[in-house]
Amino acid sequence: MLQIVTDSSCDLPEELVKQHNIRVIPLTIRVGGRDYLERVDITPEAFYARMAESSELPKTSQPPPAAFADAFRQLSDYGPVICLTISSGLSGTYESACLGRDLSGVDATVFDTKAGSLGHGLQVLRACKMAAAGCSISDVVAELTAYRQRMKILILLHTLENIVKGGRLSKFKGALANILNIKVLLHNVDGKVELLEKVRGSKKFYRRALELMQEFCPDMSGRDVGITHFLNPEGLETIKQAMAEQFSPRSVISNYMGATMATYAGKGGMIISF
């Protein structure tokens, strides 16, 4: 049977990881002067607390090639191996996995999801279901390639604090945006994040996000949705309820946003993949 490997930025709930026997290779996150393995020795909640205490933006780094090589060697005894990584436009993890494949001597397939968070995770679940159905790697790659092309991803930023910490926005402009209650909508374009719109006020922010979903995909009856959030359960429920009423998606998976994506999204942020 096809063996599935991925990295921790997929943000899949732990119960789904266990249910589908997915091998997850953790990224490293440095915060408060210490290194942690994402979702191994630091939970999202603990990471959020440490990030709030730090004056500097946490730094993430891809897993070493050896971590992928070890996993590929171990799993190759049980069947062909496919590894799905976070977008190569967001992280060096894809390149690390390719180097790991070369080191391992295993004919593993490495697939760039061109997504992050549950946009990445939904593709992993699609691969798992196809593997369970006995599909070949070529069939899985063909399906995933089509799936990532039609997937839409919206990123909702409630605060620009982390963008300021990361040096991408001046402190003055960040403070001004806070005073004016400016929220930012971004989206995924071929594996990279681009600005979509700026909106004033939380209610208008969510309303505009839903309008954009309607424009992108008016019929979600055959689609799965993934939503991750950074300490924003109220926003999560608002979006989930509105999506259920307006779009009737096939399924909705939600989870806390992992450290890799939360570092850039900031408190209150959400990532919606559909």
C-alpha cells in the first residue's frame, strides 16, 4: 500500500494523522531563544504564549534532509512512498525532502502542494483516501495536481503586528492600521501569498471574506473545507456557520494554526482552504 509522508505545516488534527497512519516530519521553530520541533515538543497554544512574550518574530526552518531520508527508508519496506510538502514558495521543505529522497536511495515521490496549513492538509487527506483505495502513485499525483489547481485559499489577518515584527511594515504604519482597525485579506497565487484587499472593521472583514468565497466558488457541495485559526474561536464559528448556510460544503475540518503558519498570520488570523 502507498505510504504517505508530509511535514508539520499541514496543520491536520492529530486524530486524522493517527487514523490515516501519516508520517509527519516536523519543522523547527525558534522562539524566545530556544528551538522546538513543531507539534512535537511545543503545542500551538504554548507557542502562541511564547511568541506573545517575544519582541522578535519567531523563525522557522525546514526539516533536515536526513529526517526525510530516514522516513523514506523505513516506509519503503511497506510500499511505495509519496511525500507531500508545504509550498516551495513558502519554505525550503520541498527542496529538503528532495535531498532526503536522494540521500535515502529510495524511489520516493515528492509533491509540492503549493499550499500551507489545511490547504496542504486537505491534499494529504486526498492522497490517503486514494492510497486506501489502491491507487497508484501516478494516479495520485495526477489527481493532486488537478486538486491544487482548483483549490482556493484565503488568509485573514486581524493584526499586522507580526508583519511589523518581521520588518515587512514600519511600526508607524502598523500602529496606524491598528488605530484605523485595518484588516488584511490575502490569497494563495501559485504557492505564494499575495495581497487581495484591505478592510476596515471585523464585521465587514468577515462579510467581505464570505463575498470573495462566493465569487471564487459559489457551489461547495462537492468540496472539503479546511479552516485554521490563531486564538480566534469566535471568528472560526462565525465563518463555519456562514459557510454551512451559504455554501453547504461536503465537509469542514478545523484546527489550531501550527507554529509555521501562525508566525506570519498573527493573533486572530485564519486560513480558509476550499
